[in-house]
Amino acid sequence: MVHILFDRLDFFADFLYQTFRHYLHPGDTVVIPAFSYRDSDVHSLADWNRLYNPRDGLYYHAMTGPFLRYGIPESQIHWINAFTDSKARAAELIRNADILYLPGGLPDRMLERMDAFDLRDSLLRFQGVMMGYSAGALIQLEEYHLSPDSDYPEFSYHPGLPLLKDFYLEVHYQGAPAQDQAIRRVLKERRKKVYATVTDRSAILIDGSETKLLGDVRIFTPASSV
């Protein structure tokens, strides 16, 4: 499996395109499990459509548009809808996907909804390109941390998918005191390096044993100072 971790919806940017074009191909099928929304935002199919429908969904074009640069048309991009898709249909979509695109939002709720759809085995068996931004990057880690923000007022650790085990990730890094404090805590308590992805200017690509840091990715180790 290839992992792509990034911070925003900018994976069509020039500094990423030259690398990602070797992994994202015109014939690929993309599947987006749209499970990362806030409970307060989505209570019904109408709410889900307000975010993701192809006509005027708030996030639809920002999420599908970047694939056009790689020659992947909208007709090859499929969404998993918790309100209309069955568990069997969702698992089939993942089995047949070349690219699995995990959205941003709430990582813990995304994984809880995936588990409610019995998708964990399908996710762990997936052998294509698993790409995700923000929350969709975090849940690819065996364990991830969240520094305090408007959604998560306190520092916390959470279990993710047991796929990437050697590091932690601080997304949307801007050098804020709360972020630096969270990084110091992870370094002390978990004794593993932390990659900090700087907003709009960074991505991480992991292809087997090879890790490429693209753009402005900061590296913190237990021996470094924050």
C-alpha cells in the first residue's frame, strides 16, 4: 500500500504534482468514504447532500477537482454515503478502488462510522493508494494525537488504523504554543518522531520502506527541542 498524507485540498499543486503523477493515474477508480462530518452538521441525507452532492455540495468540487489534473474524471470518483449505501456496497467499493481518499473533519467519528459499517477489514486489506488530508491522514496512523482546538478542547490520544506505526503527525502546523506543547508531550511519552505538516505547503508520501517529505514538513525527534 502507498500512503499519502497531506494538510489541505491542494494535492494538485505544482510542488506535489510531479511526485503524485506517478501514483495517481487516468484509469484509476477513486472511492471517498464521506464519514468525517460533525454530528451537529449532518442529521439526515439532506444534510449529507448539502456537503457532498455533485451539484452544489460544499466540499464536492474541492475534493474531486484536484483529480482532474491527473486525468481522473468525476465519473471514476465514487462516494460512500452512510445514509444510502449498504455495508456490502461500501465494502465492494473499497475492494474495487485504486485510490482510497479519506476526507478531513473529525478523525475519531470517521473511524467510528467506518467500524459501524464493518469496513475495518476492507481498509486493512486495501493495497492501493490510501490518501487523506487532516483527519484522513491521522487515522492512517496506529495511534494519533490531537492538540487542543475548537473541536477537541483537550490534548488526547486516539487509536487509528494500525497501518503506520513509526511516527506521529501534527497537522495544520503553524508553530502555535498549543501545538508545540502537544509535540513535546508526544516526544516525551511516546518516544517517536513527530512530523508536522505546515498548512497548504506540505505532504508526506510513504511507498513501502521509502518516505518522502514534500514541501515544508518539520521533523521533531525525542532528542530535538520544540
